[in-house]
Amino acid sequence: MSLLDSKLYQLVERCVNFFLLNLLWLLACLPVITFIPATLAMFGVLRDWHMRKETNVLKPFIYHWRKNIKVSIGLTLSWLPLSGLLLANLPLLDPMGSIVNLGLAVLIGFMLILFSFTTVYLFPVVVHFDLPVVHLVRNAFFIATSQLKYTSLSVGVIVLAGYFIYQTPVLMAFMTSFMCYAIYVLCYEAFKNVGASYDGFQG
């Protein structure tokens, strides 16, 4: 058996690809406003890897960037402002002030949880299904709230990765692509559970 066919070589090659994808994603996110198209492109590459459709990095990354550009623009103009609005209102809440404030705090907190759960599934749903933005968001919400086991596991992966990156920021250059791959695998299992493992699912 040659070195190129060995499991060790394949493992090293895969790790290098994850690192290169992570680096490419970081470079694509530099303008900040390109975070959504860059993340969609990364999830598209990870989906191809998981489906064994592709093993390269740069060419599929560019392909998925172009393919999802319309959805990226729609989400950038809607999802980012919405997330900013929810987060901006958090410091204004005073749950100890009055019953009304407590009710608002509970309501906004609940909305933030649902929004976060939906966001976890949003990127995998976009790269997995060919649908208008409204249907993509609806599917992400439906799967997130109906598959709480996989939703909780995905959130746990994000929290754990966030903790390690917070402790050692340099890990961002390595861990993000691994984290997103773990999330996609979990989301794909959720897709299969709701009978949505095919393109075009609308719930």
C-alpha cells in the first residue's frame, strides 16, 4: 500500500482541507458584511464533503458563493438587522422593574431563543434545499423546534467551540470549520428525521 492510500495520509489531507477552508472563510469575512455569503459558501463545501460529492476547497467555495448570492443578499438585509435589533434591546430590559418589564424580558428572551435555534439550522437548510428565502427560514424554524435533541446538541457544539476560542483566540483559525461540519452533520440527521433529506422540502 502506497503512502497516498494510507489512512494516515487521508487524515492529514482532510485536516489540511479543514484548515484551508477555515482560512478561506476568515479571509472572505474580512469586510464583515460578507459574513453570511462566506458562511453559506463554507457550509456548501462541508455539505459536498459530507455527501462525498467533492474533496477540494477553493473551487467549490467559489461555486457555492456564486450559487447562494441572492439568498445571501436577502439574509444580509433581513437576518443581520433583525439579530442586531434583538441584541440591542437586551440591555434596555429591566425584569426587576415591574411586572410589565418582566413580561417583556420573558417575551424577548423567548424570541431570542427561537431566533438562535432557527439561525443554527439556517445555513445548513440554505445549502441543502433550493427554495425562496421565506421557505428556507420557515423550514429552519420548523426543524429547529421539532428536533430539539439535534438543536440542543448543535447549540452545545457552538458553546463548547466558543469557550475554547474565547480561551485561546488563535483556535478560530482551526476550529470554525470543524464546528460547522459537526453542526451540519447533526442538522442532516434532523433533516432525515422529518423526511427532509431531499432538495425542495417545504414542510
